[in-house]
Amino acid sequence: MPIYAAYASNMDPAQMLQRAPHSPMHSTGWLCGWRLTFAGDDIGWEGSLATVTEDRDDVDARVFVVLYDVPDEDERNLDQWEGTELGVHRKIRARVDTADGAVLAWLYVIDGYEGGLPSARYLGVMADAAEVAGAPADYVQRLRLHEARNVGPGPAAPLDDD
């Protein structure tokens, strides 16, 4: 069965149960030689979306992923969720290092330019998903502290004392 590597909000098994109900969590692992980044300006979640890119220059570059066994029916559902037919994401294959050895998995990457800021809400969802999936605390903390677009209301104006 094909293995899908999730690195953003789909790391959360509860979310995946809604989007791909026949796709059990397989394990977790690392995309070594890759880095998490954000792409596009505002294509969803009030800001840029997570993607990964190869980074062979940084020996410490790696991205935590959650692996799922995904049958064809669920893969089609995920393709719709991820907007592959609209050209938002494309699928690639990459090697994932797990505790049981390397596996080949497919994942979604943004088919757009790198840059832009994600929303604070999106980063919070990603960090929560990573935490639920068992990502190391320092990885979750880096997600929570990543620079974000402020999507909430600004500070309240002071009230007049009149």
C-alpha cells in the first residue's frame, strides 16, 4: 500500500481520519536533507502554506513527518483536499528515515514560489498536530515560535474616560 508523508496539519491522526478514513497511521520519521518552509502569499489559512524543499547544504536540515498507509480511494480524497487538480500542490516521492529503516513515501509540495508568512492560526494547528503525533518538543516549539502573519484584530483602542 502506498505510504503518504504528512508534515503539516495532516500530521494529526484525527484530521486524517476525517479526510482519509481508511488510512491508518503507519509510523513517524524524518525527511533528512529537506527543510520546512512556506510558499505562496495567501492561498489558504490566511497566509502562506507549509511545503518542503530539498536543502543539501544544511547537514542539519530535516522535517518531521507522520506516515500513513493510504489506499487509492483515500488518496483521491486527499488530492481533492490538497487542491492537486487546481495546481496548488503536486505530489513527489522522497525517502523518509524511520526507526525501522528508510521507506519511500509520497507527499504534497506547493507548486509555487517559496516565501511569505503563514498565519499564526495555521502554525498553531501544525504545532498541535506535530505534538499529537509525537514530534520532539524542540521541533514543536520551533513551529510555535516561527514568524507569523498576525491575522487577529490589533490591540484595542483605549477607551475615553468621558
